[in-house]
Amino acid sequence: ERQREAIVQALENVTVRLEEEKAHLTELDSAIGDADHGTNMARGFSGANEKVKDMDEAEPAELVKTIGVTLVSEVGGASGPLYGGSIMSASQEFADEGITAETSVAFAEAYLEKVQDRGGAEVGAKTMVDALTPAVHTYKKSIETDDLAPLEALAKAVDAAERGVGFTTPIRAKKGRASYLGWRSVGHQDPGATSTLFIVEELLATAQ
Ligand code: ADP
Ligand code: MG
Ligand code: MG
């Protein structure tokens, strides 16, 4: 029950944040894409928020899966299947024990793996993977090697994601719409890496 409330609260915080950042994300996408990332994300998460609010009896894995399913159907574009499909399949990590430090690491790793399977982007292709990879690796190392509490690990993951977002600006896009611009994509921050950072920031804010 406590986990259900935490998920609902996290989802609400993410939804509010993406609504606030809608114009910002769309502006980033207008420089190197088709100017819809902010509206895509805000629409998707507000849809997920509506769905999950009424699922009073659901287990964590089912709630998280529903978020993924809703994102797939509501976000669209390149980012819908990447965010939604990956959340959907990674939600299985919560099936047996719910959310623990250990299963949260497993979820993060499974999510990153799915995003890379589906999108085929390596670090340095100027995508969400550039924020996600350092965040997930830092989270895992903080918990498994440095023995930090999930909250502190998440704070380190936010810092890592932030650096990852910064790293997208000077590089050339190799995946997604921005790659059509070739060298002209240089000098612009990636929208999907930025929305990934906002989501991780809101997970931290919820946990605090
Ligand atoms: P679309 O480009 O279809 O309009 P969005 O604007 O919602 O979709 O999302 C764009 C973001 O999706 C990019 O900023 C990038 O971070 C991410 N993205 C695009 N293609 C890929 C990919 N192959 N792998 C990982 N992320 C990708
Ligand atoms: Mg777009
Ligand atoms: Mg689009």
C-alpha cells in the first residue's frame, strides 16, 4: 500500500514537472526535431496519471506496467515506444518483491537495456541514452559497491544524468530525427536526454 502511494506520488510529480517543462522541451525539439517532445511527454504522463489514480488494488509491478502501456499509446513518436515499452518490460523486476533497493537497481538496468535494444543508440549518439546510461550506472554502483541508501544513490544519479545532458550539446546526433541534421545538430541540447533528467529529478524529489 505504501509502495502504491509512492508510485502514484512519483507519477504525479513527474506529470506536473513535464507539464511545467512542456514549452521548454518543445523548444529544444524545435531546434533539432519536430517541436513536439514537450507536448508528447506531457500528454503521455497526464494520461498515465489518470489511469493509475484509480488502480486502488494494484501491485507495484502492475502499476508501473500500466504507466508503460499508457505511454506507448499516448506519447507516440520515437520517444513513446522507447519510454513506454521499456518501462513496460522493466516493470517485471518488481513482480516478486515489489520495490526494494535491489529491485530498483534491476529495474533501472532492465530499462536502460530495453531502451538500447529498441533504439539502437550507444552513448554519444545524442539521445536519452546519454543521460540514462550514467544515471543507471551511478545508481547501481552507489548501491552495490558504495553501499549508499537508495535516496543518496538517486541524488548521485541525478548529478550523473545532468552531466550526461550537458554532454549532448556539443556532439552530433547519430540517432533519431536530429541525426538528419548531421553536423547542424551540434550546439543543441537533446530533448529526450533532458526529459530523462527531469524524470529522475522528480523521482528524487518524491523520495526525499
Ligand atoms: P520524435 O522524434 O518522433 O518527434 P520525440 O520528439 O518525442 O519523438 O522524442 C525525441 C527524442 O527521442 C530525442 O531527443 C532522443 O532523445 C530520443 N530518441 C530518438 N531516437 C532515439 C533512439 N534511436 N534511441 C534513443 N533515443 C532516441
Ligand atoms: Mg519530436
Ligand atoms: Mg514527432
